[in-house]
Amino acid sequence: MLTLGVLASGSGSNFQSIVNNIESGYLNARVAVLISDKPDAYAIERAKKHNIEHLVLNPKDFPDKDAYYSHIAKELKRRGVELVILAGFMRVVGKALIDEYRNRIMNIHPALLPSFPGLHGQKQAADYSVKISGCTVHFVDEGMDTGPIIIQAAVPAYHDDTEETLGKRILKQEHKIFPYAIKLYSEGKITLESRKVVISGDREDFAVANPPIDELKT
Ligand code: GAR
């Protein structure tokens, strides 16, 4: 069983979809701890409801970024976390954590990377008036949303979309592809060749890299 550590800053609906897919038996994993940088993040309430240990770690309580991320890495390691999940964690992760969990940190981003990295991916796409947008699960490296892409889902975008309307459409897909990427990882189906993610079986069966979404609980 794969041991996860989740970092979240906000509502935590992605965290919830992961928990739901664990509880339904779709994902053979457990969440050892939820860590939030914000004491009022709704994700914490979700953790409480599901009896998942939670920690609030405010960067302001640490002398610098390195100390903050070293501490997070230590908390994750002592709970045996194997894969770190950034579920709406609104910070650029520090090197101390990346070095400790190289290629074992997954992030979800609300745009089709490499377009619209950084904050407000949905707003950037709506303002640009793209005709297709979506979301991306990728491994985290030192850059801003630049790590190897694992999986993506596309949604239509319309001329009158706003950050909210497009964001809602994208979020529905986020709730599906994030658990799916974790499932692929837990089954050993993801390998890295340099910065290229290889998903075994995806050439023979396109559906392997394009989730059978109906199985997922959102
Ligand atoms: C999600 O849309 C996620 O893709 C985005 O924050 C939202 C969190 O929602 N993440 C980023 O923009 C990271 N740069 P949630 O708290 O309900 O899961």
C-alpha cells in the first residue's frame, strides 16, 4: 500500500477526491498526513472528518524557506511517506523538499502545461480565450510548473468563459486525473526517461494514459 503525504492551502477538493478513491477501494493507498500552510484551509476540516492526521506549518514560523521545507520533509519522512501530493498547495516548493523527494512529488495544475503556469491558470486561459484548456498532473522540479508531465485532461473553453466557469469545468477533470495518476504510480506503471514520463502500456492501450474516468469517485 502506498503511503501519501498531502500538502494543501485551500478548499482541498482534490484532497477529497483522493480520499474518496481510497475509501472506495479504487486506490491502494493511505494518507499518512495532511499538511497545510494555512490554519483556515478547509482541507483541514476534511482531514478531521476522515480521521487523517493534520499539521499546520506556517512558513512565517521558520527562519527561511530552507528551514521550512527541511521541516516538512522531516515530518513526511518520519511518517513513512513515499509520495508527496500537492493538492492546491499555493507555494513554489523549496529545494530541501525536492531533493529529499526527487521525482516523488506530484502537483496538479489547472491548465494544459506548458501553457499558463503559475497562479490563476484558469484565469490566464480564459483571458487568452483559448478554445481548449484542461489540467495537468506533473512531477515537481525546481521550476514553476516545469516538471515532467504525467497526465493531462482537456476541456472545451468558450469565448464567454470566466475564471469561475472554466475553472469549474477544469476542476471536475482534476478530481479524476489526480487519483488516476496516483494509481498508475502505485502500480509501478510510471517511469522516467530523462524528463519524459513513460506510462507502460499506453501505446497498446491509449486508455492507459487517458483515464477510464467513470470508475472514479469525484
Ligand atoms: C485546483 O484548481 C488546483 O489545480 C490549483 O488550485 C486549486 C485547488 O483546489 N492549483 C494551483 O493553481 C497550483 N498552482 P482544491 O483546494 O479544491 O483542491
